[in-house]
Amino acid sequence: RERMGHIELAAPVAHIWFLRSVPSRIGTLLDMTIRQLERVLYFEAYVVIDPGDTPLQYKQLLTEEEYKQYRAEYGNAFKAGMGAEAIRELLKSLDLEALSKELKEKIAETSSQGQKRKYAKRLKIVDAFLRSGNKPEWMIMDVIPVLPPELRPLVHLDGGRFATSDLNDLYRRVINRNNRLKRLMALKAPSVIVRNEMRMLQEAVDALFDNSKRTKAMRMSQRRPLKSLSDMIKGKQGRFRQNLLGKRVDYSGRSVIVVGPHLKLHQCGLPKVMALELFKPFVYNKLEEKGYATTIKQAKRLVEEERPEVWEALEEVIKEHPVLLNRAPTLHRLGIQAFDPVLIEGKAIQIHPLVCVAYNADFDGDQMAVHVPLSVEAQIEARVLMMSVHNLLSPANGTPIVYPTQDMVLGLYYLTKERTGARGEGKVFSSPEEVRIAYDTGQVDEHARIKVRLNGKTIDTTVGRVIFSEIVPEEVPFEMCNKVMTKKELQKLIGYIYRHSGRRKTVE
């Protein structure tokens, strides 16, 4: 895994990252377009490296015919070449210090914004080369590194076939073409043939480094593009995002969520089987502590047999040990909150209906992930900072984010609405308790308009609103409850309770 190899190339090739990236680094540095560079690199045109005392321009491109014509006319007075060798000569001849100075002067002199931008782009690359101490001609390679064999394995399939990494194919092409080129050069083959082989070598190396950037990607026999070195590290499936930033973690699980209306706000229902798996090491420890097992092996056997003492130990372990629940996508910090687990039968996680707003969860098949904070510090932080009872207000705007939705709103709305002509309309009661007794004995309907004496005043209200006011803390004035409860009104009411009665009362 550690030891790299290398292939010495018979002819230099350009590195596709510096050629094809946008903007092209080689192109910007030489002030040539990608198209011009490609014509030179893929042996379609000659480039003038040194015009000598001929009317030719430095870096001018010549076709095969033009080149022959000028050669006949001027003999060896000028120097021109093609392929990566020629580009390397051009890069070698650059004097970066002088170029940097010249570009700075040009930027100062010119008034056109477009020109300024163009010079600034070039200057940025020139300065980067100067700062790093790299040489521009190093963008053309003579030797290419080879990945250690363990990272591009050959796998034996049944039926005597082999499955291989795409890289092996790509390296094989480079080696074959390189060896053929060496042979042709040794045989002093005609320049057309040698050039064609050099072009093929350049293409093979391009495909190895970045197959997706090439105009025509190298393909397998099944028309699938081969996966090059760049493809392995970039994008969502690449090394960084798939394996380095996103890993699977231990002490975690996921399951479908269902509603648990009997739960307290700080609780969540955790399936027994899941909890046992998540807290396994803690359970082993507890079994040893209580003397049910003397070795880990024994404890393991007890857990596998699911003895009653195992569940007893599990109950003790999860007491005061919060777990984190996360629902993807986690778009704000309330996407992960801590809860005290409660053991339940079944296989679905139960969550309190009021925390659904923060998670943006519903019960049509959503899944949630559970994580166990292991260290004592993590448990304390989970309890103090992440517990659902400590996160009643939205971090975005400070309004309550724990409020009834869906059927709960419907029920409260129904309870607090008025209906004319309901049973018991117009009756007068001396206290809310009297209203409750009358309702329980069927004397009045919940929608009936009645008068009630409260704090020395007679108030017009309905039976339902009096019943609703029983669950609200006494600090809240009756006017707050004496209206039809819509979602907005409920949110306002919860905000009011939070401000005037404090967090504990709100939670209760």
C-alpha cells in the first residue's frame, strides 16, 4: 500500500489538470488558447519556438504545409516544434520575474477593464509560481507515478474470471503505448508514425489522470467510461465526500418514526432490540457489576439469550442516559435534539408530537437516526444544551417552535368554537368548577355560550373555553383563552406562557 512505482515515458506529455482546467494554467501562462495548445500537443500544428531572423512570429502556429514551405525557404534559421516537447521549450523560455514586472506595468498603463482582467489572471499564476518555487516546465511530465497495487486490486471471481480496477486498464494502455513508442524510436521509424504514437501516449496519460475532462472519454468494451484518478477523488461518490467526511459511525441506528402521544416532551420511545444493541457495552458492564456475570463472555451469552436480568440491566443503563435523534436533512440546529429513551416494544422509534415542528417530521414513513453520546461530557452537554425541553424557541426568530399541529389544532379549535342554539345556552355559572360539573353531567354542550363569574367579573364565554383554560397556568389571563384557538393563537399563547411563567411551566 505504501510503495509507489513510476513509469518513465519515452516522450514528454502535458498534465491534463494544467491543460484542461478552466482557466487553463498552461494557456494563461503562455497566453495561448486551449485550442491552440491542443493542436500543438496532439501533433496537428507546429509552434514557432524561436523565429530567428525570419518574418515568423514567436508562438505562431504553422500547419504541416506551411512548415515545409518555410523550412525550404529559410532553412534552419528558425526553430519550430510540436507536441509536449515544444510546449515545454516555450515554458522553459519564460522569465517569470521579468514577466511579472511587465504585467504589473501593463495593468497600470491600460484603461480597458477587459485587458486589465486578462493581465491580472496571468499575473496571479506567474506570482503563484514565483512564490511556490515551482518551475512552469514541470507542468510537462517525463515520469508518471503509479499507484501501489493494493489500491488497484485484481479480484478473483468464481468461474475463473477476474474483476479489475479501471486504473489497471488505464495504466496498461499507458505502458503498452510507451513501450511501442520506445521500440519505434529505436527502429528510427518515420516521423509520422512516431508522432501518432506520441499523440496516443498523451491521450492515454490524459485518460489516466482525468478521463472525464477529455473530449472523448476512454471506454470499456461495455461502453462505460473508465474511472480515472480524478474521478476517484471528486464529487459526491469521491474519496472526500464519501469516505472522509461522511462515515458510518458506531453506537447509532435508524428506524421509522411513529407518534408517541403518551410521552413527555423530553422522552422518546426506543425499541428494546435497538436499545440493547446501542447500549451493549454498558449492559455488559452493568451485568458484571450486579454479579449476574463474571466475564464479558458470560455477559455476552446472557444478552444473546435475552434473559430477564438483561432487560433489568438495560433499564438501569438507559436511565439518565440521553440519546440524540437526528432527522435528515438537518437544516438548522434543532434537526438534532436529545431525549431520554423509554423502552418500548415494536421496531419503530416514537417521538413526541410537539417536537415534529422543529424536525419538520411527519409520520408517513419518515426515518430518524439515533446516536448515543458516550463520554460523560457528551452526556452532560446533551442534557444541558440539546434536550428538547431546552429548545422551545426557534433560533431563527425567537418564536416558539414547540406548538400543536395537525389533529391537536383541530381538536382545540373544535373545543373553543361557538355554536348558536347549543344545549345550555345563556346559563350563568358562579365558577369554572360549576361549568365543569354541568358539562360532565351533560347539562351543557361544549359550544354553548354562557356567562361565568371569574375574579369578581362576569364574563361571556363558552363551555369549551372554560375547560381549555383549566390546562393553562393561572398567570395567564382568561382573555387569552377566551377566543377560537387557531394555530396562530396557540403559538401566541405558548409564547406568552414562556415569557410570563418561565420554561418549566411551559413544558408542563
